[in-house]
Amino acid sequence: MFIIAFQTIWLSPLIGFNRGFVILIWLSTPSFILIPAFFVDYYSDFRRYRKWIETYDENWKG
């Protein structure tokens, strides 16, 4: 769990600046309530992040 939280904070400039705030809320509430919502949110952000990488790759190749 800590690794995922750290990863999310580390990637927050790329996938949205509200990520650190979400982590603070997640750590300060009972985790069994927020873990499912957190993973859904994390997965949607990961898809957006992957799309950003693909776009960057295409632009880099020209």
C-alpha cells in the first residue's frame, strides 16, 4: 500500500496536482472505506498517464 501511495505522489505532477491531497485524505480515514475508490481512481489516472506517454512518444518520433 505504501509503495502505491508513494508512486502516486511521485507521479502527481504528470497525472494531476490533486493527487497528494487525495493521499492525505486516504491516509487520514479508515482505509477499508477508501481503498476500492482509490484503486478505481488510480486505474483511471494510470490510463490517462499511459495515453500521455503514448502521445509524448509519437511527438518525440516526429
